[in-house]
Amino acid sequence: MLQLRNDRLSLSLVPSLGGGIARFDWLGHGEAVPLMRPRLSSPGGSPGDNEPNRLACYPLLPWSNRIAHGGFFQGGRRIALARNRDDDPHPIHGSAWQRCWNVRRYDSLAATLELDDDLPGAHRFRATLDYRLDGDTLRVSLHVANRGQMDLPFGMGLHPFLPLHGTARLRAPAPTVWLNDGFDAMPVELAAVPGAWDFTELRALPGGGLNHAFTGWSGHAVVEWPRERVRLHIEADVAGYVLYVPADEDFFCFEPVDHPINAVHLPGGAVANGMTLLAPGDAFERVFVFRAEPLIAGSANDE
């Protein structure tokens, strides 16, 4: 595990487990306040400890969330994708989250991880994941290059697990959302965001069961935890997010992503829905920023 720390933030990374985050805390009140749900462990250190979904956060690459029909067509060629979880019928979250990343550089304030991956008959790529602390800010840069022999759509994002800390409030303006049938996360209809899910203004999270991809996001979200007196700004150069609020859990997921669930099969195709078509040798990068600050009731900071 790699430890990064300054006088405001503490970050623990697990390169061998998806290059993910085990713990991300704010130290501004003099004690550690988790900004992401700390890594879960099993009694006795069971094999479940190596499950990426027990982490605080992990990267999504070369696509986010699920792809239907076990793959897609690109340039008249079928790109077959294998299932990568026993409990899900669809290939999910790409491959990077289930790989061991190599440490390229590391010091007390920054770490750069690298991954070379090859999905047979599909994506072959090199990715770089850079974590950097600067005062109250964590900056995460994710860079990918197509090292294969064919043009393919690539997409990326991050999958943070955020604690409720009793009651969490969210502001994340987005005009539209992909609705699903309530049983499967696969989108079936693009619609205006209903009032109960309208996060144009800061509001408490809705009841459990929400799992949808929002589009047209401004790229700036705010999470507030009144009990902990902390506010977290989330900024990204992407136009969408997946919001997952499970029932009867003490966390939720706000996943900044550049494309919705199953983008390759949505009307218009992958690129029209936010993915990037990379020719062999081409590359692109996304940047995600998490900035914490104290939440002071009754002050301008609490407007």
C-alpha cells in the first residue's frame, strides 16, 4: 500500500488491486474524516478482501459500467467482451479495476501508476493513473493510449464510494437521465430528470434503489456532510455521472464518467454518447479533482 499525506489530506493506494484507493481522509478538523468510504475488510482476511468493490475508489477503463450482448460491433467487426464477474451477466467497468498496476513514481505527495492490458480481440492499451495531493485537493489524472491494431471506442471514469455520514446532500446539475426498467441498470429511455432526482440545487439523497446515468452534467458537483461539517467539491472534464444509492447501506456512489451505461448500444453509438474513438497510437486523458473544505453553519461557506 502507498501512503500519501500532507497536513490536510491522507490517501492510501493499492496498486495491486486495480490501482485503487483504500482510504481518502480530510484532516482539516484535526481528526481524520473519511471523504470516501474506507476499504472494507472481511473477518480473518478472507479472499473477499481482494474484491475491488471493497475499495474506496477505483478507475473505470476502457469503459464504464455494463455493456449488453457480450460486446458490440465496430467497423463491421464484432468485438466480443468476456464476463468479468460471476454475479453479473454483462461485462462491467472494463478491465483496469481488476488488474495489478505498476508503480512508476512515488513520493509523499504523488504517485504515478501504469498498466499495460490486452483484452483478446478487443482493447489493447497502456494506461497511466496519476494521484497528486495539493493542500485540500486531490487531483487524479487518467491517461490511455490505444496500443492495438484497430480503431476502438474508449471511455473512462472513476468509481468512488462515498460515505453517508448520517445524511449526505448533493448538488450535481444535469438536465437528462437514462431511465431503466427498475430491474436492470441497462438504460431504455433518455428523459428529463424527474423532480425527485433534480440536483440542480443542494438536496438530500433520495431513498435507496437509484442506479442511473445522468447526462449533460456541468462537470462540478458538491457533496456535503452536515454532521461532519465537511464539504467536498468534485470536478471533472466529463459530462456525465452514474448515481448509485443502494437501499439499507451506509454509502452511495457518485461516478464521474464520460459516457452512460451501455453507450456502445445507445442510439447514435459510442462516440455520440461520449466515448472517444482512438486509432492505433492515439491517446486521451481525463482529470478528476476532489477538494475538501470545512462546512461552517450560518456562514457564507454554507450558502
